[in-house]
Amino acid sequence: MSSPVLAALELMISLPCLILYLVRTVRFNRSHASPDVQQDELGFMQSHVTSTEVGFRDGDYLDEVLEKQADMIRYLQQHNAHLGRRILHLTQDQTQGNSRH
């Protein structure tokens, strides 16, 4: 067989397989929930209204940005503490579960 015929045959076989793989991957990713961290961050970010102004910005804008950053820092500190406690509880549960066996 010649080279163009083999290339065409390979394309005819591999292209449907790649498309099927792509479709299955996209469906799988849509069917599963995103990680908790992403959901928490998206919820926090969507709760704040962003400014769509273009042009001159006065001192109030800077104050608003600093306030949002402070809120985000507080939120992330609380979230970090919550995750730390969760890890501690899971580690304790795992340790207790291993000691029973």
C-alpha cells in the first residue's frame, strides 16, 4: 500500500475514536460537580458586584477595591481555618479507624 492510502486509512480510523473520546470526556466533566474550593470561590466572587466604569476613578474607587481585597483576605483566612479543621477531623477519623483494625 502506498503512503497516502495508509494515512487516509489511519485518519478514517483515528478521527472517529478521537471525537468519541472528546464527547465522552466533556460529558463526564459536566456530570461531576466541581471541587468544593472552586464552588466556594465562585460563590464569593459572584456575590460582589464589580464596577464596569471606564475612565476617571476617584478615591472612592480605591477605597472600594481595598475593602473588597480585605473582605477576600478575611474570607480566605476563614476558609483556610475551616479546611485545616476539616483535615484535622479526617486525620483523627482515619487514625481511629486504623487503630480498630
